[in-house]
Amino acid sequence: MIKLEHIEKIYPSKKGNVIGVDNVSLHIKSGEIYGIVGYSGAGKSTLLRCINLLERPTNGEIFIDGVNLTLLSIKELRKARQSIGMIFQGFHLVSSKTAAENIAFSLKVAGIPPEERNMRVQELLELVGLADKADHYPAQLSGGQKQRVSIARALANNPKVLLSDEATSALDPSTTKSILHLLKKINEELGITIVLITHEMEVVKEICHRCAVMQNGKVIEEGKTYDVFASPQNELTKNFIETVLQFTIPAELQAACTGTIIKLQFEGTIANEAVVSDMLQAYPVSGNILHGKVEYIREEPLGIFIMELKGKSEDVKQAIHYLEKRMKQVEVIQHGNIH
């Protein structure tokens, strides 16, 4: 659906060239929600703006549905952009126009007749849950409602692709969840491919099928969201995931433990099985859960547990071996004073 091939964006300056995007290639499948995550300055927003050529890449090619946008004329590009909706962090609504008028604007530009335009606006207001806010001005709307108007406007011309640039970063947690739920609904019901830029791994966890992590203009890790969470390869990715799945226990608590401390990772259906309980019944060891959490990555469970095992050395070794056979990841964090 979307292919980015060796995209570079270079900004000339008096002190030398500044690289915004550094040789990025991504293939985004039709109908998926794809997240691009990174800290400020990572190049993610620049890369997003390259997709619809709001930023023209210095080098590289961009294909949407097999069409190379970088080769289009200005007129052809303007037409191609009608199939690419965009949602902004700052909403970008016209303050002097009502919610309905803001949504209708792009339809008017596209030459849609008034009667058809009004029907489409009403349909979109209902889709985003604002049917009763048609005549409200932006100043009369909450942040979440403004973003819903922005989303409705982006959907006005039935786009194949929806680009979201930090669409939830200015919203409170509850409103963020409702907006993410709406984007997921749009993806599932309309089949629209969504590319979502964020600095919050929580957002990626909630709705993205696949994701990429950016740093210094480069993609440093990419894959299925569940796999990235379960087995992060890069240190920055691990730091991002740590904000959602807190793996560590306080140093004081760890120092007070005399047994062997292990970290267990439960993936998929195994997260719902009584693996630890079975182990404790099978071997003469005692177990103390120090930390435990089950998160759901797009409804698929991922569990992290840190526990202390006490008992005879051989019994503890056999218990750990049992866990290793049942689970994908078992890590010994600290060897205990085992008798």
C-alpha cells in the first residue's frame, strides 16, 4: 500500500547540512495501523510529511497504491492528495467556521454539490460521535471534540490513507483512549490504512499492528507491535517499552532477597495458564512474587513477572528448567544464598 524507498530529507544550513530523515525504507500494508515512534527530533514527523509530499524528500521514492508520488506533476499530486487524509496535533480548525463548515470545506474544494456535501458532513459527524455539535464553533468544543472534527474532516473525501501526526499528545489520558478507539473503529469499519506518529509507546500498544522506532532520522527497529514489545532489540526501544511495562524492582527490595530472583515473560495464551502454580506444586521450592503485570498488545496478552525462589540448589535449578520448557523467556536476575 505505502512504500518508502531510501527516503532522505536534508536541510541545508550555514553550519552544514542537517539530516532530518536518513535513508528510511518502510513497507506499510493495506488496511493496517502502522505506528512510528520516537522522541522529539527523531525525524518521525518529517517522515510522515514526506508521505504526502508536504515535505518533498531530498532523495528517495514514495509509492501509494503503486503510484510514485515523487514523479507526479503539481496537478496530479493535488488530485492524489485527496486520497490521503491528515490529522494534526493542533487540530488546524478554522475558528470562524462551525464543526460542520470545517468538515464541509474540503468537500467544497473537491467540487462536491451542496446537497451531497451536507449529507456527507452529517454522516461524518455521526461517525465521530458529534451529530449534536454541527453548529458549534471550535471555541465551544473540548480538545477531544476538536480532534474528532479534525478526523471527520480528514475522512471527508473517502481517503485510502490517514496520516496522524501526534494526534493525541495534547489530550488527557481518558480523551486519548476515546480517540484511539475511534481510529481503531475507522480502520476496522472503513478499511483505511493509518500511519500514526507518536512519542508514546502506550499509543502504539493500544492500536498499532506494526511499528517502527526512529532515532536521529533512522529507523532502528521495526516489526509486529507484539514482537517489538516482547523482544525489543535496541536499547532505545527497551527504554520506550519500560514506560509501559515496568520490568524493574526497587534496589532495596532486591538486596533484601536471599533467594534466586527470576524474571518470567508470558506470551500469548501461555499468559492465561497456571505455569507458576504448576511449578510450585511439582517442585519443593517456595515462590514469592515481587512484581507482576499483564499487558494487552492489541488484545493479545503479554505478562512480565519477577519472583524469588527459595529451596535447595538442585530443586531451584530443576524448577527453573521446568519454567524454561514452558515459557519463551526466563532470566535469572540474581542468584540466591541457596542451601
